[in-house]
Amino acid sequence: MGLDFDVKTFCHNLRATKPPYECPVETCRKVYKSYSGIEYHLYHYDHDNPTPAQTLPQKRRKGRPPRPGHGGNTPGSPNRSDHSHSPGRETMTYAQAQRMVELEFQGRLHRISIFENIDVVDGGSTPKSGKHKSKEKKKDGSSHHHSAQSGPAVKLPEAVFRELDQERPDAPSRPSSYYRYIDKSVEELDEEVEYDIDEEDYIWLDIMNDKRRRDGVTPIPQEVFEYLMDRLEKESYFESHNKADPSTLIDEDAVCCICNDGECQNSNVILFCDMCNLAVHQECYGVPYIPEGQWLCRRCLQSPSRAVDCALCPNKGGAFKQTDDARWAHVVCALWIPEVCFANTVFLEPIDSIEHIPPARWKLTCYICKQRGSGACIQCHKANCYTAFHVTCAQQAGLYMKMEPVRETGANGTSFSVRKTAYCDIHTPPGSARPLGGGQGCASMGSSHSDGELEDDDEPSICQDDDSKGWSSERAKRAKAKSRLKMKRARKILAERRAAAPVVSVPCIPPHRLSKITSNLTVPRKSQFMQRLHSYWTLKRQSRNGVPLLRRLQTHLQSQRHRDGEEKASALKEQLKAWQRLRHDLERARLLVELIRKREKLKRETIKVQQMALEMQLTPFLVLLRSTLEQLQERDINNFFTEPVPLAEVPDYLDHIDTPMDFQTMWNLLESHRYLTFEAFESDFGLIVNNCLKYNAKDTVFYRAALRLREMGGAVLRTARRHAERIGGDRGSSLPHHPSSSGHHDEGGESSSQEIGGKGASVRL
């Protein structure tokens, strides 16, 4: 028979107890020291068919490996397991547990000393040891156990594998820089095709292609379909369905439509929906962070083309959030109805627990709109006043509604809660009355509000003339009349708002943009196909409540006024691009001029090099003299001998100097090819020095400069003479006779009759 208790439940309850654990079966009663032991025993041990005791393995001796087939007790052999296992119900002491381990084998407990050597079976030595042991077993069996038959040889499982000649390529080297992901701009994303075809598109496109094939027209590829749907999505914008002025400015004095408060803080500003101009506080609507750029309320984001109804009141418009059952409700209704709460108190969505509203609340009749069963009402906070009203009706009628945090200190510590107080128009505290609509219906109620103020001003005179009882009854009558008039006006405003067309935005495409998309299409019968595609796109957007088909555009809906602003921005961008193209062209022209300048500069340098090479080939001696004269002129630091001596300053210079000479005269003679020999060049330089020494006194600076020039110039001339001798130029310049070199001195003397000599001679007095 089986166990008469649930093993799983028993083991679960056994975890809370401490060891030792005893088997609950009457015929077993085995004791285990660990939870795993008793669990394994209860799950695997068969109490109906206990294992016989003679099948237990015998205890091995130290130092001797076990033999295959001789692990158990043979018939007639002494049983050595009697002293290898402990009694069934005996537990080990602490001293025994330090030197022995306890294990269960075939339903019995065995204790093994931790100091006993245990043979390790190695898979690599199994075949060899098995062969040797089989021989030993045969020998031992033939001598002692002739009648006993040996069992099958026990072998460890061996892994069988095959090596494959597979070479893995080396991993590519990593670049030195990091991989960077750069988001694409809006302009770049607009150029790409982001639309992916879905199952509905497959079916519609197959129907259209089948019809086109029957008509003998080329079918439309999927790539073209995706491109056209992508263009339709990106060229469309939302247009207000009630023909409201798209350029309506945002009212800076608007109040929050949830709390009817216009005050703002740095961490709690008023946000305006870019599509419906809904004004809400961040904390009231659950927007912890101010979004960058465009912000849309949940209704415009998830259902822009379909009007939504509140599940808690009959009024339309306002700040909506979705419920957990895919319906919509006002945030202010969810805040004021006690049973309703928010799943996320930070983002204030979704609205849940609507099913916890009691049926009695749904059956209340709103005394403002006179409707019953359409939404859940709240009641006046005044004791014994059961006036019921919808939250949005009370907000529109200007009733007293206030929320304030409350800090309570009790035995469990400090707790915070919110106290909600709402009164009907009769029990509204004095001085706290608000106009209709929380500031929105002030124009319609201007006369009644002024009348009420006048009546309040007349009340003190009544109090002086009448007694207190008459004054109280008169005051009550006036308050009731004023309340009836106010509720009548509020009821009229609410009825007009419910009857008005809901403010929805439908996606549309201007005709010129649709024509532009059609012009880029190169398929036959494209006009007919584009009409059908536009109708299909419109129906698909309507089935999604106007939500864009591209996920990127779902968070950035485009309205008509934003489209107008974007058109102006696009015009400015086009103008900016034109200026950028002009600047780019001018930059290219500047670079071209710069390249031409560099080319001409290199050409000029090339011509100079060619000129120098030609001069070196034709007149190498002239090049040598020119270099030597430059070096000599560099030695004249003060430029005493650079220019001729002006005779106006030194009239008696020609009386002492017969042949004036200076560096400028030498340059003129050199460029005129008058120096045919190096001796003539050297004699003119010596003439400059000798004239200065002859005309100036020894204690003058010019005399010392001439001595220094003669010393340094002599070294330059000697070096130049060695170069001339090394070059070995022909002094005759291949002329038939040797040219005369004496004529240039006379001509030089005649040419310098007015200004001759060196500059230093002007002061050689």
C-alpha cells in the first residue's frame, strides 16, 4: 500500500523543525540527521517492498581495490556489513560526526570514517585494470569458486568524439576610436522611407494589383507603396474640424482646468497643449518634466480625430486620461470621486477602480444638469445636506471645491492625507463664491454677478430697519433666488457645450502637396491609383482615431498652425540654403584664385631658376663677380661706400681724388658687362679703399672703416680668385683677340663727373 499522507506537505512542514528527522511510517521509523536525507527517503524509498538486508555492499578493506563482481556478499560468505552501518534509529554524537559521515544505501544508513582511504576510479586506466582484474577473477574463481559464475565487467562510460579541422578566422582588429551613434536630423529622417507595410496593406495592395493585372496595367511594387504611404504621412497635418481660428494665441492669464488656479511655480508651471490649447499644471496632469518642443495632451496624442466621452460625467472637453479598461475620464472627476484612484500617482494614469464605485452613486441626480444615471456624482460636504452634483458641473457652476493636504500625528507616526471639501451653492462659505466656469463664464454672468454685489451692499440697511428674524427670512429668499438664477445660467452653459460639436483634428493633405507626390510617381494610371491610395490612407487613419501611422510622428503631431509656421521656417531655410550656396561658390572662387596665385608664384620661381641656370651657362664669370660684390657690400656695415659722394657737400673732393669709385658704380659696371677680368674688379675695389684712405685723416671713423673693409674684403677677394681659377673661365670670351680692359675707367670717370666716390667721402674733410 502507499503512504497515507501527502509527502510534499509533510516535507514543507518539516522545514520548520530541527533535526534529527524520523520517518513517520510505523514499519520504518528511520532517523535522519539532515533534511535532504529524510526528503530523499520519503520520495524514493518503497515502504511496501523494503530491500532485503543481504543486498547491502560489504565494507572494503584498506589498501585493496575493489574487484568487479565481488562488491556484494556471496552466498555462504560472512556478512561484513553488520559493523559498517549504524542501527536504524541511532543518531551520531558530535564526536562521531567529526570523524564519520553518514549515507543511505538501499534504505539503510551507513557510516564511513573520513580517515579511511577511498580508491579513485580513473577512466583512462579502466581498460587496463579491467583486463588485469578479469584475469585475476578467473584465476581466483577457478581455485575457490568453481560453481560461482562471474558477472559482466563494469566499465565507466567513455566519451566518443571526433576532431574537426575547423579553423576560426582571427577577429578583426578593434579601431582605436570608439563607436559613436549620432542621431539623424529631422531633415534626414524626412528623406528616408520609414513606413513598413503591414497585413492590411498586403491585402489591399494585392486587391489593387489583381485589378490592375486584369486591366493589363503594371502592378505596384511594395517599395513604391511604402514610399507613397511614407510621403502621405509626412506631408499631412492636423486641421481643426470645427473651423476654429488656427492662429489663436495662447491666453497668458488662463487658469488650470483641473484646479482652477492660475498661479505658477518653477517646478509647477502651466502647460498648453499645442493642438487644443488645454491649460493644465504639471502636477495636476502628471507631467513631472517639461518636454522639449511640442507638448500634446493625452487626448490629442491618442485620439486626435475622434471625440472622447468621460465615463464619470456627461460633460465634454477638459483634461482627459485613459482608464484601465480603455475608456476615458476627466482627471478632475477621478480626483474628487472617493472610490477612483490612479495606478501611477506620478503620471496620474491610468485611472482605475471605477468598478468599485457603489451603484447608489451612479443613481444620484445632479441638481445642476438634472441628469440621472449619466456619470457618478459627489455630494455636499455639509452635514445633513445630500445635494448631489457632477464634478465638472460643479466646476462649471463655480461651486466651492477645495483640496488641502492634512498632516496627522498618531500612535503609528505622522501620516499625510488630502482633505477634499465641496459645497453646494446654498452652503458655500461667504466670500468664496466663484464665477461660472471658473473664469470661463465671466462674460455671461457679468450682470448677475454685479446684481449680487448690489444686493450684498443693501443688506446692512435692511439689518438696521428690520428685526433679525425678518432679515433672516429675507436673506434666505434672496439667496435661493440668486442660487436658482446662477444654476439656471450654469445649466444653460452646460447644455450649450454638450450640444456643441466636439473639437477634433482630422489629418489632411493640401492638394498641391498631393500633386507633388503624384508627380514623383512613374507608373501608369497614377492619378486613379493615388485617389484610391489617399482614400485608403484616410480610412486607415480614421480607424486609428487619427493617430499617425509612423511611430516617430506619434509624439510630434503637426497641426495647421504649426504647418504654417513650418512653411515660413522652410522658406527661411531655403533662403539660408541659397546664401549658403552663394557663400560656397564664393569660397570655391577664392580657393581657385589662391591656387592660381600659388601656381604663378611657383612659375615665377621656376623662371628665376631657369634664368640663373642660363646665366650660369652663358656668363659664369658674371655670376661669380656678382656674388663677390654682394659679399663685399655686406662688409660695409655703415654703408659708407655704397653710394657716390655728393659734390654739393664735398666740393673739394675731385681736387684730391682723380678717379672716384663706390659700390653702386661697380654694380653698374658689372651689369654692363664691363669687368672682363678679375684683376679689373679687384682694382676697382682697391680704388674705393685707397680713395677713402687718401682723403680722410687717420683719426676719423671713415679711415678705420676703410682699413676694416680692406682687411675683410681681401679675404673675400682671395676666396673668389680661387673659385675663378678653379672654374677656369676663358677671359677672352671666345673673341678673336684679347679685349681691352682700360676703357671702362675713362668712361666711368666721365660718367661720374657730377657725383663720384663713396658716401663716406662726403665727410672726408
